[in-house]
Amino acid sequence: MRIIPAIDIINGKCVRLSKGDYATRKIYNESPLEVAREFEANGIRFLHVVDLDGAKSDHIVNHKLLYEITTKTNLKVDFGGGLKSTEDLKIAFENGASQITGGSIAVKNSELFHEWLTTYGPEKIILGADCIDRKIATHGWLENTGLDVVDFIQNYEGKGIQYVICTDISKDGMLQGTSNELYAEIINKTHIKLIASGGVTSLHDLERLTEIGCEGAIIGKAIYELKITLKELRELC
């Protein structure tokens, strides 16, 4: 299973939220590049970057920081947040993203998202399936769509999607464990490569996600709050 630390960006700074609530933001570092370099120095090869400013603005905002990270480290970055147009997508790839994650766009403009999938291929496009009480949420998790998360993923699997990041919003940033039953259900009912996100708190959580069959696990606040140390991640990697 791939270990994928997360960097969430607001106003150019590395932050974390709780349950996606912007009012709960906590700044952990003024320099996302410095954080990315520290990850790389400890054996990390993959990075999940979220443009939270972009998610609220409905267009990419922090592409310059993406460029800094991808040109000054060798990390393979998947990038999401505010990608609502083909121009946004081009900007993300031009600034070094290895993959992009589309969540809101996959709900609000499925035709365009499918066009991206066809144009760039399933290795480049990740479906963001962020949910609360099993219902897909969009626009920085501020809107509940009423769509069931498993149905949503199955629909896009039929259109060729291979990678899915599924975040249980109720778990995100809470350091209370992961949504193992939901992830197991998704894996049992689809053939996608599932990247678990939200609630990873300990090495035990990572072990359990590996057992379930997740392709990757995104780790955020657990690293910043030293629940999981970089030394431990280095040993895992």
C-alpha cells in the first residue's frame, strides 16, 4: 500500500482542518515546500496536495506552490481543489502534477470530467469521492449532493475510472480512526484502486487499510500532530 502524506494549502501555508471546516484551520508550517522536502528526506515518494483556496474559489489558485514542490523535489504529486475547467487541468499538469483529483466537477459536470478521463487516461485522473453519512459532498465539502458514495464510484468505474480517493468527512482531521467498513464495501463491490483518506491516526490504521486491500492511504493531521512520526513512515517505506 502506498503511503501518501497530505499538504493542504490556504493562503500559501500548510494547514489542516477538522471535518473540512475552514473555521477550524490550524497552520503547521509557513512553507509547503519545506514540508514536502522533509517528507522526501524520510523516504516518501508520493504526495497529496489540496488547494483549499481553489476549492472555495472554483478555480485553481495555488499552482505556483505546486510548481515549487514538483520542481524542487522528486515527489509524485496528485493535486486537487478548484479544478473546474480544462484550463485549470492544463495549469495543474503544466506545473508538475502527476495526477489530478476531481470531485465536485465529477458531480456537477460529469460530461467534462469524462472528457478529461478520455483525453488524459485513467492513470492521470483520480475520482474524488468525499462523503458524509455515505452521501457525496462537493465544493470544499460545503454541499451535500444526496448521491450514495458506492453508487457514485460504480458509475464512474463503468466510465473507465481506475483510481478513487474516498474521504469520510466525519473522520477527516479527527484522529479517531478510519472508515474501514465503508472501504471494505467499496473494494468488495468494485475493482477500482482505492486510496483511503480521513482518520488515519496510527500504524494500526495503516495495517488495517492494507489488510482491507486499499491501494494507498493519505495521512494528514496524524503526521503534523506526531501521532505517526516520519521515522515510522521511513521504516514503512
